[in-house]
Amino acid sequence: MQISQTDDGKHGLFRLQDGDNSAGEMKYTWAGPNMFIIDSTHVDDAYRGQNVGRTLLDALIAFAREKNLKIIPLCPFAKAQFDKDASIRDVLREA
């Protein structure tokens, strides 16, 4: 499986591909030059239970750390992951 990222300067997407199949994707929207909002996470039914969502979130967190960006997780899945795992909260936007 391979992760790809697309970004048009306003919206972006991380996609996990399994050959020709899209296993899942996580969409985000820029909220200024140093912050973005995780809008949604979609995992194809055939890949549920295989950590696709968390794999996508980990890629997005790595991107945020590399670029020194902050995240606002509006997506219920992403928010739940941040609530459960304190080790990734360094990229959260401070309230």
C-alpha cells in the first residue's frame, strides 16, 4: 500500500492506495498558512479494521510535524484518535 498527497493550496487529501484500489482517504482544508482542519476520513468497506484511518492520520501528523503546522481535528475519527493518544497532541492547535 502506498500513501499519496494532493494539495491545491486550499484543500488537501492523503490517500492510501492498494494497487488500483483506494483503501481510504483523509481530507483537510487550510485554515491559514500554519494550520489546517481535518475535515473527513473515509475508509473503503473492504479495508475496515485494517488501521487504514490511523495510517492516514499518522501520515498527516508527520506532514504537520515536518512543516511545523497545527491541526484542528473536526473529523470525528481524527478527534477520537487525538483524544485517545497523547503522543500525537503536539500538533493540535492550542485552544
